[in-house]
Amino acid sequence: MKKRLLVSIALLAATILTSGGQVTAQETAMPAATVTLHSDKPGARVDRRIFSQFAEHLGYGIYGGIWVGPESKIPNTRGYRNDVVAALKALSVPLVRWPGGCFADEYHWREGVGPRGKRPVKINTHWGGVAEPNSFGTHEFMDFAELIGAEAYVSGNVGNGSPAEMAEWVEYMTAPAGTLAQERAKNGRKKPWKLPMFGIGNELWGCGGNMRAEYAADITRRYATFVKAPYGVKILKIASGANSRDYDWTDVMMRVAGKSIDGIGLHYYTHPTRGKVKGSATQFTETDYARTLASTLVMEELLEKHGAIMDKYDPEKRVNLAVDEWGIWTDVEPGTNPGFLYQQNSMRDAIIAALNINLFARHADRVRMTNIAQMVNVLQAMILTRDDKMVMTPTYHVFDMYKPFQDATFLPLELASPWYSRDQWAMPALSAAAVRDSAGIVHIALTNTDPNRPMTVTAKLEGVTASMVEGRILTAPSVQSHNDFGSPDVVRPVPFSGATLSQGALTVTLPEHSVVMLTLGQVTRN
């Protein structure tokens, strides 16, 4: 595994350096990188759904994190936490995936509609073995999505549900008339909801049924047949995709079911280690840090190879490669339920988020949706809550800084980067991506992965002129730094003054372990 990982990183580095060669620096000098921005050669649109979220019935992800109920003393609107809603609205969340995850393939939607007091209480067999009250069901989720201004991506139950159950759920949510529409109105919602995406199961290779690829592809084609929208409405159907490097799964799914679907998922988690003990979210060494970043950069290989397989069957790139579960997965916080997957979130996680977003942007012609796991209180969360307190994580701030990338046009970059290495782990120290928004403004994202050394970045701007540059930076005293309920602002973005423009060239002093977002003001095309 380690050998394959090193090969992947070496290939990534070689790709980046082909345009300009490796930059070397004296040990006593600040490392230097060069960037050439080709704004005159625009690429694909960076779909806003690349910045989507994931909310599963898992731990405090829903109950206590989003939903406290209308009778709670925690300030809320119709049961939704006011602080969390406000923070997510400010983040411009494009889309939320729900109800899972593994939970989805044992979820029966009728148990979550009607009067809350009459809904059955079940056991969440996947996550912690705790009671699931079903008080957050279809109406609560769809209303929540509207409340924060997000689209809905609902995952259907293929694991132990039927095509008829799935078809009726879609009709219940979207039909303008009929018996199910009348039932929906009786339960409080007369107008149909918008349902732009629907998942045909989850992880059919694992918790969704332990299926072989061939069987899963046949099942997907069958179930997708009955996901029908009202006349004039389009629902994009997302197939359960591969786990990490299972390239055969993607090949079979595309060959057998490719014409029946609009997207195929991909799940990949960054693990600090691959053993039973994954490692602490905040207490880690520099070797742990380097190994973890090397693990996250495997995403480049996955996007390239799964994308190449999809190209065989879909050269027009109609089918979306939907990375609908990604992020860092560490050990849970001491003293918490192991099944709740509650972990802290450090500056390391912010860098991991930026590295992945840059990769997704570079592959925006095929990758048109991703869902970080998960939105609140679970894994690499945007938000952590405890009772009536809330804190925004470093990852939240990265997503906030990248808002200008939503629906902007990707601009290719050539990079020549110094290296960051620790023990056997080596990678380019600089990660970058650039876009032009609908107003013609260019935004450049820069990440320095080196935890110890700043670098200078010199950028040649081809196809644009700019009279000013401004920016924001996210950094911290160390890569272990994090926000908690007593100190919520240890890691937060601040204005950045380390960039200058002179005679069409951009020069940046990029601090160690930092994420910077630059905006080139008064930009006009040549």
C-alpha cells in the first residue's frame, strides 16, 4: 500500500513539474515557486455542487446538530438550530445529501412522515446502536434544505427496500397531484419539492448489500427505471460508485448501467494510518502530517483513472463523477461514542480540504458534484456543536474562502513547485487553482503544505491585466491548531497583505501551512 501511495504522489509531482521543472533553493533561502496563469485558455465550469455537504443520521449530525425540536431551549426556528442555519446560509451550501450513507439503505421513508409523536422509534444499527426517533424525516429535511438555500440530494433504499417503495417516495416529494400529493399536503406541504438529484442506493459493495459489481449494476438499472419525475422535471440519478481503487466496479457500472444513470459515485477517505487505530485529529507528529497529506493526494489518481474508464463509455462526459463521500477520518474524540464519529478539526484538515478542492476544480469537466463527510458533528465537519454552543471549524473557513469558485470558469495553471518532504513522504509544497467568475474577476487559490517554511510565489498572468490584488489567508500557530468551544477563533481567515502586482506579474509571500485566496481587481480581458 505504501509503495503504491508513493508512486501515486511521484506521478502527481511529475505531472505538475512537466511545464516548468522542479524549483530548487538553497537551504538558507526561502523556497520559490513559479506559476503561469492561462486565463486566455478557459476550461470547464466549476459546478457549485462541488462544494456540497452530507448529513447522515449518525451521532449528533442531525439530532443536536441541525435539529433540536421546536420545544428546545436552544434558540431555533421550527426545530432547526438558529446558529447552525445562519452559519450554513453564510456558507452558500449548494446541495445536501441525506439520509445517508449506510443509514440510507435501511431507511423506510414512511416511518419519517406524519405526526412526529406517532412515528416509530427504531434502532440505528449502523451508528452507535442508539434509538432513531424518526422525528427528522422527509418534510424536516426538505424544509431544512430550503431554509439554508440548498438543493436536495436524497439517497434511496436499495439495500432492503423495493423499487415500488423508492418510486412512491419520489412521487410523494415531487408529484403536483394524486393520492400521494394529497397525503403530502395533509402532512403540511402542498407544493411539490424540487428534487434535482436522487441516489440509487449507497455503497452497494458494502453496507448497501455486499453486492458484486455485476449484480449491483443490474439492480441499479432496474431501480433507476422507476425513479420518475413529473412531466417537464429532470431528476439526475446517481449510481452507487466505487470504493477507492475499485476500478472494475466503475467499469462494470458504466458498461451495464451507464445509459440509465446521470452520475456515478466515488467514496474515498483520507486516513492518517490504515490500521484499526486511525490517529488523533489534533495530536500528531510531522511524519503523521506528511503521511496524511500523501494519503489525501491519492485523490488525483482516483479522479484520473475512474475518469478514464468513464471516458471509454461516455466520451461526451454526460455522466458525472460524483465524489459523494470524502474527507479525513481520524479516531473519535476521547470519551465519545465510537459509533458517532465525532472528531476535532485542525489546520491540517483545512489544508486537506483545499488540496481536494483544487483537484476537483482541475477535473471539473467530469467532477460536477462532491459531498464532504459530513456537515455537522461528524468526521470532517463544517460545524461542531455542544448543547447551545457552536463553533466553525477550519474546514468551514476553507469552504467560505472558496465561495468565488462556485459556478466560475476554471483557468489552467502551470506550476513549478519546491518540494515538501518528511521521512519517505514527499509532495509538491504548492497547490493552486484559479477561476474567473461571471463578472470577469479572477480568483487564485494557493496552499502551502510545508508546515515549517514559507515560500515566494511568482505568477505570470497571461490573458488578464489587473490593477490591484486583495486576499484572505487561513493559517494558525501550527498544523495541530484547532477551534473549540472555549477558543472558537484560533483558526480563522484574516485579510492578506502578502501579495503585490508589478508590471503584470504577481508576487506572493506564502506563509507556512497556509491557505490563501486572492482576488485580482479591475480585471479586463486582453
